[in-house]
Amino acid sequence: MAKTKKLKIIPIGGLDEIGKNLTAFEYGNEMIIVDCGMAFPDDDMPGVDMVINDITYLVRNSQKILGIFLTHGHEDHIGGLPYFLKEINVPVYGTRLTLGLVEHKLKEHNILSKVKLVRTRAGQTVEAGKNFAVEFIATNHSIADSVAMAIKTPVGTVVHMGDWKIDSTPIVGGMIDLARFGELGKEGVLALMSDSTNVERAGYAMSERTVGEKFEQIFKDCNKRIIVATFASNVHRVQQIIDAAAKNGRKVAVSGRSMENIVEISILLGYMKVPEGTLINIDNIKKYRPSQIVIITTGSQGEPMSALTRMAYSDHRKVEVTKDDLIVISASPIPGNEKSVSNVINELFKIGAEVIYKSLMDVHVSGHACREELKLMISLIKPKFFIPVHGEHRHLVLHESLAESVGIPPERCFVLSNGSVLEIDANSAKVTGSVPAGQVLVDGLGVGDVGNIVLRDRKHLAQDGLIIVVAAISQDTHKMVSKPDVISRGFVYVREAERLIEGIRDVSADAVETCTEKRTVDWAMMKNNIKSSVAKFIYDKTKRNPMILPIIEEV
């Protein structure tokens, strides 16, 4: 009797981090991928634009991949797609709004015509190869058309929740399909993979509609110009801002490239309804009184180049913030962005503007389930095995404990890391190894050409500056033509440190002369000699370690 194969669940990204979500499901010679996200760079990645997954394992097994299935259209779930599809061209399955955002992204990368996009809807099941059937199930999240997936395999059903919450009064569409999750629980679920982002928060996530009520309160009696910063992808939030503006006789202008793109796509696909005459071009805001205007902008996370940040630092070409403005920041800082957001708020206060943010009023609700919702879902689905996903390590561990509190035995809970291979069948589950699953850094058009050494050099340059020592050596005599020149960048201002610079020139000259006393000159040795001598001299004099770059010229 042939031995039954096991299903391999391989998270490539999205664990021990927020972002880069990508999970592979492999059975025999077939594989499907759920989500393909990116992450924003950390503070210790100067110059890096975004971080995507190392897909070495998937490239190696590309002939097995049947398609990519998307849970929703947020960047941490679709942002890595263009880079993935340039390496491995497979069909992409997603709901209407999700694929609308994907189309725009692929168009920017000039690969839209080469990729097969398959539109799906909640309630639909897609057959993939001989071993997979993927059912799309409606959920609630901070973007429309979000779905969970019930992945049916020869060893059982795995439910991947994507990002979700329970919202009984959603802005658009219906409530999360709890009935279907209950049915799956009765049918029997092998494993549940559930969002851990808000596991630290007690109770239930508030309905998105509560934010709309706050907007109406704010807009009702305000005679100032109102600027609202929020996530561009939160279509429901933007819709509520537009509704509150229209109700109070205000025109709406949109600022920020991503906000403009998403509003345009959402209106085109019917996910956003704007009363006629409400939306105006940002160039026309001066034609109206401040009390007639609402500006919806990007920058709720304090991103350096975002529209709100440029407004705060008086660097925006079309919007100048004054003390007669009311700024509403309708978002919570993503972990790591707290300082940037705080800086922007402080700058707005310095201008004299009135600022409302989450600490002062409930102008934001999360799109992720809190503890009671997480427990409810585990109890509904009743999985044999539980795998917390989408969170930093502490979130995953806390979610594991939560599952144990509602009856999942500890030996059936698995806190995995990126690259872990969990082999699972109807009766057992075990981590059997790992695959490559690191970070690939995107800088401009370069993908993966910025590594640890380049980052180390960038940090070194940023922290300590650069000293360039240029020595001219005669081709005939192998002697110095003149004392070396010294150029300083980010270390000291040359005109105010003449004695130090002169000392560096003297030390460099001594280092060069030591090497030119021999008949043959070893250029590498000369460079190393200059480097070590200058480094020691500078450290003795300043206790600093700038990068030292010797340049030898033969003249």
C-alpha cells in the first residue's frame, strides 16, 4: 500500500514581523501560494525603498506552482507581486477590488499584459491542480473585498484567515460569513492559520461605522478647513470622510499619489460612491472658503515624503497649513513609526493648527480581530491543529496561549518561523526542516543588490562620515609628487578643522613614504597603510571612526 503524502505548510514571510506575508502549501508535485506581500524598511536600512521575500525555494520549485491566491489588497499582502511574477509567472486569483489594485501595480512595472489575473468572489471555489481546491470566504477588514480561504487538500482542510475582524455594521458589503466558518467546523478542519496582530487587545474590535459617527461630529460645527490623513487603502474610511463632507456641504480634494490611485480605482469599480460635484482637483481648493473644503491625504504614518509630512514642514506645493486648519490623523502608528508620527504632530502644533489624533478621540478603529473575536473563531472552526500567523513573535506566542485557553492542546499548536516546513496529515503535524526565507532589499530599480555589507557602509557613512585621502605618486621615481590632499564629507568642516586636516595630511605622507622606500610599490599595502595610520590618528584626536578611502594616482 502506497504511503500517504503529507501536506507541507511553508511560511516564507509574515511571521516574527508585520509584513511580507507569503505562505506556500505543497502537496506532492503541486504547490499554491497565499499572498505575496512586502514590508517597509526598518530605521537601520538607510536608502532602502521596500523589503520583499527571498523566494529562492519557490524559484527552485517553480514548475510545481499552480497559482497565487490573494486574501485582500493591502501592500503587506500584494506589494511583492510584481517582483515575484518577474521571476515566476503564474495565474493570480483575487476578488474584484484586490485585482483592481494589482492591475495598477503590474501596469507600473510593465508586466500586466504578461500575467493571467483570475477574478473570484466570496463563496466561490477554485480548483487548482489535482490536490487543491480553494474556497473564498467573505470577511471584514479595513479594505473591501477581503476574504479568508478554506484550502481543501487530500489530507484535510486548512483555513487561512488572512486579515480579519468581525464587523456587524460594515460600510460596504455584508458581515463576515460566520455561518460558513461554523459549517467548516462541523465538516472538520485540519488546521487553522489566524491573524495575530491584535492578540494583545482585549474585547472586540469596534465597527468601522463608529469612526463615521465621529467624523460627522467633527465636521458638523467646524468652520475651519479640514485635512484628514488616513491609510489610502482604507476605502471604507475614505468613503465615510466623503459622506461626512458631502452632508456638511464641503468639497473634497485628494492629496498623495497612492490616495489618488486608490480613490480612482475604487470609484471606477463601484466600491466608492461620491455625490456628484463633491470631488474637486487639489489645484482648485483656493477657489473655495476654508469652511467649504476637506482634503484627504496620505501620511498618517509620518512617512518622510508623504503629503501630510510635506504639509507639516511647509514643503507641499499646493497646500499650506495655517492656524485656521483642523488636522485629523485617522490611523494608529504602525510599531516603529511612533516617533515619525509624533514629529509630524508636533510640527503641525507649531504652525498653530488644531490636531485631532487617536489619543484625543476615537478617529481610528483597527481592521484586525481582538482577543474575544480570535477565541470565537477558534471555537467556531474547532481545528485539529492551530498555527498563529501575521504577527511579531510575542503576538504568535500569545495567540498560541489563547488557542490553548479555548481547548486546543499545546502539542497541536505550532509557532513557526519564516522558512519552517510543517508537514501535516490527518493525524499528525511536525516541523521537519526549513527552507531559505530571508529579506531581499529593493532600492530604486535594484532588487537584491543592497546587502549587509552595503547597509553596513551606509550606516557607517551616516554615523561617522567619510575622509578621502588622495596621494599622487610619480611613475618614474615612485615618490610622492606633493603632500596628499584630504577631502572630508560628513566628518568635519574642513575650514574649521585646519589643524586636524593638516595632521591627517602629514600622517598620510608618512604612510606613503614608508611604502615608496622600496624599489617596487605594493599599491594594496600602501592603501592599507594610509587607512590604518589615518584611522589611528583620527581616533586618538577625536575618538571618532570615519570611513577612510585612500586614492592613489600615478602621474
